[in-house]
Amino acid sequence: MDSFRGTTRRHLSTSPFKPRVPDPIKVFEVGQRVSHDKEGLGRISSVDGDYAVVVDFGAGKLMRIQAPFAKLHAL
């Protein structure tokens, strides 16, 4: 459950619950095949650091996707 506050609550060492583990950072390379949940299969055409990637989905359809890459999966 997400809090309505802008900050996260700190984990107490005496808590019986495990602390939240951050999601691993996804890293993509030029030419890598990817799958997008909505757009389908594509290929990475350029990478803008850890901030965004440009994906070519074929037929001239280029899409810039910004981090976090929740709907983009490496194949």
C-alpha cells in the first residue's frame, strides 16, 4: 500500500516485515531486441544514458520511452 505522503517510511529493525527491495535498474543497449506491453516487439535504436531509450517498432514507428521502463522488457 502506497502512502499518501511524498516520503517513504523508514524500516524499523524490530519489525517482523521485510523492508521493501527496490526494483533493479534496467539497462538497454543499441540493437537489443525488446518487447513493449502495448506496442509489441521492437529494437533499441538509441540510448540516452539511464533516462530514456528510442525504440524502433518497425514501419518507421519510433518511440522514445523514459525511465522507469515498466512496460519495456529485454528479450
